[in-house]
Amino acid sequence: RGCTWDEVVKAYYEQCEGLMAGGVDLFLVETIFDTLNAKAALFAIDKFFAAKGVKIPVFVSGTIVDNSGRTLSGQTNEAFWNSLAHN
């Protein structure tokens, strides 16, 4: 990876600030294929909510690529959920 966890979280946090300033109604985290990026986005969103005292709906979209029920990185649905839910 060309960046650190903290850099990714900071980038997502800044996106939260801009989106809220623009009047967004919800956040949509699109994983594409990297669960760790989705986890960083959710961490940043939680941090933003705590700092600003606001909360709006958050949706997560996970991409399942074929009949095996796995993500592009090979995770099952259960593994994907566990990766995001683990603190």
C-alpha cells in the first residue's frame, strides 16, 4: 500500500466534512474490492459522528463477484462482515 491507515482515515474524515457541509442525507461506503478501505471509511465516519455530535444513515455496499459468494479479494460474506464488525 502506498499510504498508511491514518492517512486513509484522515482522507475519509475530510470527505465526511465536505459531504455534510454540502447537505448529504447519508453516507454510502462502496467497498469495490478492498475491505480494509471500507473499514477505514467506517472508522472515519464513526470518528466524525463522535466529534461533530451528528449521525446520519450509513450504507455499505459489498461486491460479490460470482456464484461462489466471495468478494474480489476472496472473502465470503461472513468474513466480509466479520472484517468490518471487528474493532
